[in-house]
Amino acid sequence: MVNVGCRVIREFERAPASLVEGFKNIPASNISDVMNRLYSMQSRISPYGITPLAGVAYTVKTPIGDNAMIHYALDLAQPGDVLVIDGGGELSRALMGEIMITYAWKKGLAGIVIDGAIRDVDCIKAMPIPVYAAGVTPQGPYKNGYGEINYPVVCGGQVVCPGDIIIGDADGIVVIRREDAPHVLELAKAKLAAETERIGKYRQGDLDADEHFAEYDNLLKKLKVQII
């Protein structure tokens, strides 16, 4: 019997740790760019505390305002996993606070991403575990027990599957499909190298002003912009 909305998958294929490690020093913006800017979470999923974040998605879908399945996921998740929680974007009840996030930290989880609310923010900001959420409230959750673990979820407007790579920094979160990760990593490395070189030249006053003007002048001409 299939019990939709109340089920747990224990085993799934995770992205290799070596791939996750490769993304750690690459800005989320570079990664987003090489995926044609389609795989960033919405800006309302904001960091509360340290950044950056890098790990493998361990997904949880909860009823609005209920965190029983999150408690269970804390025990099942492995070091290096990122709890990615679909709380429906509801901010009326916090799904996690200092106690649960301390538990996650000491279990070695790589981070928490919640499309929902948290509480105990002052304490969370002092913890050495990245936490991203849609908002804050002091009001706590219910524990009725329904939900799903390690099924696809929606978090910050992005579909996240268990085993995907989750990368976050002060700009926000990007989602990298496990099967796409090797190719995306190579593209992102090249993007970072090119931008680093360009910024270095700009800082030394070596501006590519003629090329820059020509690029955007041609663009505006194609759009038939009237320049007076």
C-alpha cells in the first residue's frame, strides 16, 4: 500500500563527496550563470548565520506548521547532508530553532535550508552551521507526524531531489542536479577563472572600455533604441 503524504525513503544515491568539495570555493552566482540562471532559489530564502554552505540534499516535506518529520530526518541524515525542507513557505510557525539546529550541527550535517520559518535567531547566528530560511517567528510548531522524507520537494521556487548538490553563500542558494554536477563544475571553474582575471585587470585600471562599449552599443542598435 502506498501512503502518499506519509512515507520515508531511507536509501538514495548521493552526489559524490569529491564533487561537492569541488564547488565549495565557487560563488553561487557563477554556478547559477553556467546553468543559464534557472536554478537559484528565490531571494526570500536568506542566510541566518555563517556562509557558505555545500552539501547533498536530504529532502523533507512537512504539513504547514508541523515538524515531526524534520525530527525524524535529523536522525536519518548523514554527515555532509543538507536538510532541504519544504514547509510550504508558511511563516506563522517556526519549524526549527536552537535545539534542533544544535542537534543537526553536532550530527555533522552540512546545513539547513527551510522554505518556512525558524526561531532563536540570535543563537543560530552564533552557530558554526549554515542555516537558510524564509523568515522568523517565535511561535513554535505542531508535531502531528505527517510528511515525506527523500521525495522531491519545492524549496524557494526550485524543485530539489534527494542527492542533488546544494550550494549557498551570502547571495543565496543554487541547486545542482546530481547527474549534471560534473559538467556544471567544469563550467563554473572556467567562469570563476575568467571573472577573477577580468576583475584583477579592472582593479589595476586596465579597462576594456572600447570592447565594452561596442558590445552594448551593438545590442541597443539591434533593439532600435533611440539615442538622442
